[in-house]
Amino acid sequence: MKINQTATVEYEFTVSSKLGDDYSPDCQKGRYLFLASDKNTTASMPGPLIEATEGDTIRLTVKNEDRSLPTTIHFHGMHQKGTPWMDGVSQLTQCPLGPMQSQTYEFKAYPAGTHY
């Protein structure tokens, strides 16, 4: 008999501005947000690697350290069965995470595969 064992995998990402905190609505300054999973890893799109086994609980704390822009994290391919408010689609499934705020996303890793 096979016993399914699942785990909780935890990550912490920081979102901040690459070029400072001045908001430029027309992007003339070339400002964009980026994610960091640690001090040595940065990414914009797609975000840093999250590794889990199907059925594991993913717990991801996102800290928005940008001083002027709200943000969300969307998990492409994750079905979010039972946790649709953790999908990260701004103004659809959740309100955006405001400047200098944090949020913990928690959901089951499903289905198996590579997602972005």
C-alpha cells in the first residue's frame, strides 16, 4: 500500500523597484518591478523557481517593498481548487498588494508539471 505524504514548502519573495521609488506612468524612466527570492537571485518574468511535489502545500510570503506601486503574483497553471482568492489576478480574484505591504499565498500544488 502506497502512503501519500505531502509537505509544506515555504518561500519568501520581495518585490521592489529596479530604478527607485519614483512612479513614472508612461515608463519614460524605464522603471520596472522585480522579484527576489534571496539577495543573490532576481527575476522579473517569470519569477524565481518554486519547487514542490503535487499535493504539497505551497506557502509563499510576498513583501512589496516598492513605495508607490501595488502588485500581485499570479500562478499560471495552478488550478487553485478551493483557493481561488490565492490566484493573484489583480482586481479579479484579489485586491493588489499595496506598497510596503505583505501577503502570504497558500495553496495546493496541483496539477503536476512545469508552470510559470
